[in-house]
Amino acid sequence: MTNIKQKKENVKMHLKDLRQNLKKMHLEVTEELILPNPSDVKDLMKKMDKLLKLIESK
């Protein structure tokens, strides 16, 4: 697999993971009225930063 294709697959994987985590948090907030744990939010922010660095490294 070429380097570009591999990066594209990595980005897709990270986006799917982020999306799933955000959906879970959204359901907890809207349906269960539970605020997310601050450490979970920080972890998601770190993952988003990692994804951004991956995208910018083209």
C-alpha cells in the first residue's frame, strides 16, 4: 500500500474512533443527563490533535 493510501486509511480510522466517542458522549449528555468525565474530553482532544498532525504531515 502506498504511503498516501496508508495515511488516508489512518485518518479514516481515527475519524471513526472520534465519531464513535463523540456520539457516546452526546447520548450521555442528551439522554442520560450525564456530563462527560473531563479526562475523557481531554483524551478526545489529544486524539483530535494527533489526527490533525497526521493530516498536516502530508
